[in-house]
Amino acid sequence: MVEVSSKAIIGKNTNIKAFSVVEDDVIIGDNVDIGPSAFIGNGSRISNNVKILHAATISTWPSSLGYMEEESTTEIGEGTIIKAHATVCRGTKSRMRTVIGKNCYIMNHAHVAHDNIIGDNTIITNAANLGGHVIVGNNTNVGGMVAVHQFVHIGDYVMIEGGMKVDKDVPHYALAGRMPLRFIGINFIGLKRKGFSPEQINEIKEAYKIIYNSGLNVSDALKKLKDDMEMTERVKNIYDFISESERGIIRNA
């Protein structure tokens, strides 16, 4: 038995397995696979070539006391895989939407809370839990059983070690681990795999030497970074992220 609302818009070659529920205000693209016992709630906007495995929950009621049943959405980008028992909450009046980008991999029992924005090609590993209003960049890997505090911002090309608590922002290109969470270097292997040249990787490394190893506070380190280094795309990304951080960034190891 499959319970699919007649009001839902379902694309071509989409396969919905037994015991799944698809509510009224749902749009599903072409070539989508939805496993058994999945819940696709109101506000779901699912792009082409997405796979949602058994008992995953999409666009469920957010864990926010301020949610007043506003007509928000959950947007899933093309080619994304959401594995078994993962939960993705719909947005609240804060952003009115939760977004998971293209070609992401949301693993078993992961939780993506309301008003999260997750970039493209990002992995949220088994049992990782993201609080509300979290932003995760592109090409980032959040390790298994990681707990991310609400409103935290995690940058692009970041690797976070499993089992960590993330309560500060994690800037672009960082490798983060240890307890409490610390900057333990740049994500060298991830950057190399993504095609960064040795010169670009060294540039990122030198920028973080100023941020974390100059003995300066963050404001003075940013000034030194701007004064001493060429503002290439990568250095500017680091500068802008740290300048705009509201929670403050993780500390050095």
C-alpha cells in the first residue's frame, strides 16, 4: 500500500515503494526513488534523480516551539541521496525553507533541522545532528555522530572528525577535531582530491598561519592577513568568512 495524494505533482519514472506517504503540497521530479515507509511531507520540493531510502522523513514538522504551521518548504537538490531513517525538517518563519544542495549524501539516522542550508556535494555522516539555522558549505564532510549547535556556520571544503560537538563556526578549508573542537590544520587530502594545486593549498596554509599561529587576536590577524597576503579567491574566502562570523571561529589546537 502506498498513500500518495492526488494533489502531489510526481515526475516521470519516479518509483515510490510500499507503505510510503506523500502529502498534498509535494513536488517530486523525474527519476526519483523513494524507499518503503518513507514520509514525504507538505512543502517537499524534490529535484530529479534523488534517492530517498526506507523510513526517511522529508519536510517533517520542525523542532521549534515558534513554528505556527506556516507554509514553508524543504528543497532537495538534484542527485542527492538521503539514507534510511534520516530526518529533514521543513523551514520556519526564519527562512521559510530548509535546503539541501545537489549531489549531497545524507547518511543513516542523520538529522537536518529546520532552516538549515546545506551546499552541494556535501556529506552528512551517520547519526550526525544539525541544529536549527545551521549553514554548511559545499564539498564538506561532517563526521558520524557530530552534534552541530544551532546557528553554527561551517564553510566549504571542511572535514569534521566524528563524534565532535560543534559550537563555533568552522572556516573554509579547515580540518577540525579533538575535544573540545579545534582547528588542527587544513583539509589537505580533501583539497587535493578536489583538484586544488600545490600552490593554492600552500596559499591556504599560509593564510591560516597568520590566523592561528601569529599570536594575534582575530581582528589583528585579519588585518595582517589583508596587509601581508594577496587577496586571491581563497584568501578572500577565508577573510570574509571569519570577518562575518557571529559566533566566533574554532580555536587553534
